[in-house]
Amino acid sequence: MDLKIFFSPLDEDSVADIKNANSFFKNIKANIDTMPDYKEADIALFGVGEGRGAENYESAHSAPSAIRKKLFRLKKGTGAYKIIDLGDLRPGVDLGETRGRLKEVCKILVESNVLPVIIGGSHDLDYGQFQAYEDMDKLISLLNIDAFLDMEEGAGTYENHQHIHKILLHEPNYLFNYSHLAYQSYLIDQTAINILEKLYFEAYRVGHLRSNISEMEPIIRNADMLSFDITAIKSSDAPGSANAQPFGLTGEEACQVCWYAGLNEKLSSAGFYEYHPDFDDPMQKTASVVATMIWYFIEGYYHRRNEQNFKNNDYLKFVVSMPAEPETLSFYKSKLSEKWWMEVPFPPGRERYARNCIIPCSYSDYQAATKGEVPERYINTHAKLI
């Protein structure tokens, strides 16, 4: 399909002053005079300046260009870049049509093995990102990073406060796992956390993430889809959000999360949402932070090692005898990256779950098993497989 019908090209004047051959912009192909061929790309950037799902979001249309202004002037990172910028997605007559266009574009790209990076408006757009997987005949895991849970209900509630609720209730159901990082306890209803726990999903407070970010790496490594709300970043580092909070992740921690996400070979789409240029400082600090996050995500992508074939000699297998059910637990450790995985057998006749039966874990999970304790990751995954 010709994606040109969905997009408006970039403004040539906005990049005319970029002369450095080592700049990010000079090493990608952008939709200025002609639409680049997405089939030859690894990563496709595009903006979605849609804000009708949020309150006070008049500057949504300018968010992608403000982030590009910072991103394009960064230096090229590692790897032979095969990156394109498709331009800005043309908005629909209503919010539903915009999300439908986003769904269609992401579906085309993912099915072509091209990773879409969405430079978005309001966070509810990730519902369209999620719907792109609907016809792919696989169960997916979603990673959401946000200070809020966005599971509100009722009339008068803005779309960007209820999109996760809609994802959880979406039919047909192809959501295998939902992981939420960096929520702030005083901003959310404990009932919502209880719902996630009953579904054997994961939610971690910002303090938990900050105190041991390396333990969060297996959660990030398990995701097929990343949805990042910059409200998760504290306002001193990212003031450009209508809901900016005094506490949260630092800009450096947000970049670390994006690096981990880029490394994740399962991950096939990423979206960065809720940047409001009208709320940013005069130097557009938030745009710089988001641009750097995207840069680190791409850097992680070009450091991927294709660690998914657990039958080759690049892995050490450890089988741990347990005092009760299960009788044994099997772990795999990569000789290259020293990352760990754990096997959770799926019931006969449920081959649909096969891609989710070997899950990322940490060394501490292996240590727990050697002490006779069944890791919580195993319990939660097994509950979803049976």
C-alpha cells in the first residue's frame, strides 16, 4: 500500500539549517520531496499531532515538529541507519478516524517488519497502536509507562484518562500481558491496582523502578509494544505536559528505560505521548528530553543481538529441582549478554501461547528457585497460560 495518502510531508524550511553530515537528520530519509520506501527501512518515525482525546491540548499539532527540531540535530548513533520519517499522519474528521488511520499504518509497518516510532499527541492514541495487532494471530504484551493508570470510567472522562480501560476490555482479546511502570501511588485509585493484580498483570511504583531499574529490565524485555507517557518524568526535567508532576523519573532514567526497550527483540512498536509544547519552557527542555529518549531507543535497537533461539550453543541451561509443583524449573542464560530467561510450560493444545512460554527473568529469579521458591514471574505467567 502507498502510505503517502496518510501523511503530510515535513516542512523543508524546518531542516534547511542542518548542514552537519553526522547529524541524525542527514542519516535518515525523510518525507520532504518524496515519500521514502518503508519496505527498505528498519524503523519508521512519524508524528501524530492529535489532541482531541485530552483537555487543553491546543498545541498537539506542533508537538511532533518540536521534538523533531531537537532530534534531527543530535548526532548519528551506532549502526548503519535504515530509518525513515514518514511525516505527520493526517488527522481524521474525528478522533476515532485518526486512531483508525494510526492502526492501519502501524499494522502495515509491523507486518513488513518495520518498527513504527510514534511521536504522538494525547496518550489515548496508543489504543490505535494496540489495535494494529488485532489481526496478527498472536497474543501480545503491552508495556505502559505513566504516572497515572488511565483506567477511569464514566461520562465526561477524557479519552486519555480511560484508554487503558478500553484496551483491557477490547474484543477480541489478544492481550497476554500488561505491565505498568512508574505509577505514583497518590495519583491513582487502589481499586485499579487490585484489578490488575486479579488479572495477573504487573504494576510498579516509580520508587520501585528507581531503586532497582535493572530488575525492571526483564519486564521491559517482555513487551511487544511500548507506550510512554512523558507525564512519568518529573516536571523539573519535563515540564511540557498538562499533568506534569513534581516527582517521577529523571530524564536519565527515562533514557535508560528506552535503551532497554530498544534492545528488546520482541518489541515491534513504540509510542511517545502527551508532550504539550504550550507548557514547555522557553528552551523546549521537554522536547529535548523526548528527542534524547527516542535517540536512546534507536541506539538500543541497533545493539540488538537476536537472542531468541534458545537451542543453540549461545545459552547455558539450568534445571532446578523444586520441593513441590512444579517439579523442576528451567532457566536459560545468554553467554553473550548474560541475560536470563525462564521456561513456563503451556498446556497441550494451546500452541497459541508458545511464543510466551519462555519469559525474560533476572538472576534473582534463578536464585529464588535454588532456594525452593517459585518466582512470582512464573506464578503470574502460569496463571495466564492455563
